[in-house]
Amino acid sequence: MSEGAYNALIMHENDNVATAIKDLEAGDIAIAKGESGTFEVKILKKIPFGHKFALKDIPAGSAVTKYGETIGLATQDIRKGDHVHVHNVEGTRGRGDKVRQGAH
């Protein structure tokens, strides 16, 4: 990958996930660009275009944050570089029965 190129975006400086802007394979190094700089993450499992991966370890029950907002809670431990999707996140947006962590 050329210098300055990236293959993932971080939408907000407080996010703990990034979004792949191309298909990423297990073992790839994702170059995630965000407001606070560029971060490298080794991808653990295939990440399809448009899907999220963890920028750091996210313990079970912790908030998954995108756009600076809690979008769900981890239903299991999610390792840095793991695919973040419906198989390991329970959505909380728009649910009156769930209190969003970090909501103002």
C-alpha cells in the first residue's frame, strides 16, 4: 500500500471501531484514517467492505462506539482486529428498553 493510503475510516476520535472501505482478509494490516491520525490494525477475520472491525479489545457488555455514539453492546469479548457485526453486538439504538451507555 502506498504511503498515505488507507483502507478503513474512523468516523469519530472516540470510536472503538473502524469501517473497511475495501474487503479485508485475515492477516491484512488495516490502515484506518481518522481525525486523530492513522492507525494500523492486524485483521483477524475477513472484513467485508462497509463492515466494522475493532480498533482495540472490547470486553463483553461494553459499548461499541461509532460516530462518537454508542451503537450497541458487545455480547462477547471482541479482540482488536475482529469483525464487529450482529454476531457479537446487540444494537441499542432506537430501543426504549435499553439504556445507552454514554448517552447524554
